[in-house]
Amino acid sequence: MSSLVSDASSASPTQSAPPSSPPDQAQLMAAFAARARRDHDAVRLYAGVLAGLMGLFILFHFFGLLRRPLKLGPFTSLRRLVSVKVPGVPSLGHGTLLLFYLGLNVGFIFVYTDTSFLSLRVVVAARTGWLAVANTVLTVFFSLKNTPLGYLTGVSYERLNILHRISGLTTFLFVVVHAASYSSVFLDQQNAARLRVREEIFGIVAGFSLLTVVMAALTLQRRRYELFYVLHVVFFVVSLVFMSLHHPTAAERVIIAMGLAAGMWCLDRLLRVSRLIYHGINNTATLQPLPNGGTRVILNKKLLGANPGEHAFLWIPGIRRFETHPFTIARAEPLEFVVASQDGFTRDLHQYASKSPGAVLRASVEGPYGQIPDPSRYDKVVIFAGGSGGSFAFGSALRLLQATEGSDKRDVTLVWSMRNSALLEWFSAHLRDIGQSPGFKTSIHITGQTEVEKLSNRPGLGTADGSEGALVLEDSLGDESGIELSSLTGDLPSYIHGASVHYQRPDVNDCVTQAVEGMTSRQRVLVMACGPAGLLKEVRSVATSRMISGGPHVSLHCEQFGW
């Protein structure tokens, strides 16, 4: 592996000089200096193009905020097209942006290049090193939790994560090309000793550190997230340090770029730690175990600026001292999280709550994060949730309830599907609050066959009130202990706090069709969803099919499980 960015002392083959009259040292130095200037100019232009693209998104965002809500414009067909789901990325719009980014990087390998004196291999080796440096800074920028783009474009950090991953992978690929190109040059010149120079060794360490980061992301992120995160951070820091040592002089400007990346990352961490310390003063969390591996966490201090449906990072040192984890805010006052048990922290949290129900532990929280459309700006809102995605669904519904308190113009449909009916107890209080509020239509779909059998075979179930389909669940849901299924009357419950109960998968198309039916082109519909990938794919497909000229303005917002 060779240096990440070539220096003027690198010996390299020439392309135009005849073998009988090799170029002298002065000519080589001048050629390398000219190449360095062209590389710097190319990187500046690359940064300018990216800044201009970000500026366009900022303008579009502020235009959307300033324009009249009912003035839709002629872009319905374009909105529908870019919102379509395509394999591998959330939407065609995301895919188009990523293709543009990748094409831009490939193009800038050859912008401002001159192969009249130096060989193409040497020119590409140097340019890919510089593009690796530039994309390192970009990757760090996209990783910031407190990203300026969140305020300027309305796009929160988690939605920029796909750009963070792609730019990080692009950085690594440039490092591979850079290293392979220079290594082949040195070997062709029988100058393998150059790879043992101290600065080159630093470059090799930086390259293998990036390889570790990439391999951890590809193999551990979904299966062992906590291990992945530790490796990701540690080897990222190592790569920054050794990229700086690889070209340590300010004149070469690599160390300046690495300093910028490190500065952004450290400032973001400082802000997060400061908030964590502030919100941890005299703060505690009460743990309540829930059926089917759930845990309710209620903090005694509110989080400034938090809205239900957003998310925040929770720290409970009694469970994991050096870890914070993001969870959706189910209720803002008191600050409440409903956590599904998976592995690692969430598993330990549920085990602790099960052994010590009502336990009070020292805790803190950092956030809030998430740019969620304001549902009060829409004429109708349709919310879909799957399983523990109910945290987002009920949180968003409660936010709308608070924002429109005293109004009789609410029109909200909430559709919640689950395999296990035990999840009903997770959000029993939320169901009660929404069920007692006008303008909310809630339907619950229990899809697990075994769960239906459990309900129908429960002892103590009486008969219906005589009318078909009018089975009612008694108001035992009102107490804080949750839902007592033994109080059901009839074979299967049809209503819970005003929410209709169904024993089949929800018909997403029918729900959205009913929502937009009879609405004019001057009205707005917000479709939101949170849950597994299959549900989000179906919701996106149906919602985009309703983005038609002459119809109501349909907006789509999806929250997917995972980070």
C-alpha cells in the first residue's frame, strides 16, 4: 500500500520523455508541483459542487416553508416519481442522488488532469488520494448528530445516514485505488523499499484502519451493533490520526483536512456530552416491565423541546455505564419511552425491570432528534405502525392531539398491526387518551393466528350483546396495570377504547383510499408509517400512487427500524 496523497519527492515513470534522455530532477519537481496545484483546484471545485447541491436543498426546504400551504405547484408527477421505492435505497429520489454523487466522484478523477508528462497511473494515484481526503471530511459531516443540515433542510441525521455510508464506502474505494496504483508504480521501478518509509507505513495503517471500519459495518452492524459501534469509532479515530501523520506538514494540506474532520466530530461529541450531563442532574428513570419483552421507561425530568414521535438517546449507567441508545419518545410529559427487547442493552434493561418492577435508577437523556412533519398543518393524517412502531404512531398522534387541543377539525386515522396481542398493554394509556378524543379513528390488527386462538379460548368470555360485530371490551383498560383480557365479553373483542379490533392484516390501500376520498386539490394529506420494511414498502407504494394531478397533496414520512 502506498501513500494516501503523493508528495513531490515520489519517484515515478514519465509518459513522454524518451528512455535515452530521462527527465532531470528539476523537471520532475515542476511536474509534481503542477499536478499538486491541479489536484487542489479539483478538490476545491468538488467541494463547491457539493456545497451548491446542498444549497439547492436548503432553498427547496425554505421555499416549502414560505409558500402558501394550499398552493401545490406543478410538480406532483415529479414528487410521485422520486418517492417510488427502488431496491437497495428508500426511494428513487435517494437512488438518483447517490448515482449523481458517485458519478461526480468518478468524473473528478479526470478533471484538471494532465498526462503529457506524468503517466495516467501516477496522476490517478494522486487524485484518488485527494478525493479520499475530501470524502473523509464529507463522511464525518454526514455522521454528525447535530448536523447543520438538520436545521437548514429539515432532514435529521438518521435520514442522512445512507449518505454517510455511501460516502464512507467511496472513501475506502478511493484509498484502495490510490494504494494499488502507487504500489504498482513503485514495484515497476523496483523501488519496493519506498513502502517501508515511515510516512508510507503510516498510510498503510490508515488504510487498514478504514478496512476494519468497512468490514465491521458490513458484518456486524445488524447482528452485533454495540461491538460494531466500538470498532467503528476506535478505528475511525485511528485512521484520522495516521492519515494526518502520513502527510504531517501544513503545506500539503492533508493535516488541515483531517483537523477539520476531527474538529467537527469532537464538537458534535462535546455538545452531546454537555446535554447528557445537564439532563442528568437529579434525573432518574422508573422501569416497568411489559409483556412480550417490553419495558416502559419514565424519566422524572422533561426534555426541553421534545415532541412525541421524535427520538432521544437514553443513558442508564446502572444498566450500561458507557452506552447511550436511541428510542422513540412515546410521551413528552412525563418523558416516556417504550422499549422492545432485542439484545444487548434492551435485553439487560428488560431483565432488570422484570427482577425489580418499579425500580428507580439514575438516568439522563440527550436529544431530541428527528425532523417529523407537523401533522397540524394537514387536513387529514393517516398513521401506520407495526409492532413496537406504536411508539412513533401513538407519539405522533399525541403530538397532534396537543397541537390541536380544543379544535374540532381533527381527522386522524391510526392503523396499528401486531402479531402478539400482548403489545396492547404497552400503549394502553395512549389508547385511552386517543380513544376519548374526537376526530381520531383507530384500528388494531392482530395478525398472529396463535394470538387469535389465545383470545378466543380465554376463560370467562361471555357472549356478545346480541348484535353481530358489536363486541365490546369492558373499561378495565383504564387502570395503569394495562389491559385485562379476561374482562372481554364475547368470543373476540371488536373494540378497545373506541379502537376497532381486527384479526387480519390491514388493507393499506383501502385505508389511504378512504382518507383521500372526496378531498380537493387544495387539501393536504399526511401519510406516516413506522415499522418493519415490508409495511413501509407497502405504505410507500400506496401513498405514491395517490400523488396525482388534480388530487389532494399527499406527503409521505417513513420511520424504519434500525440505525
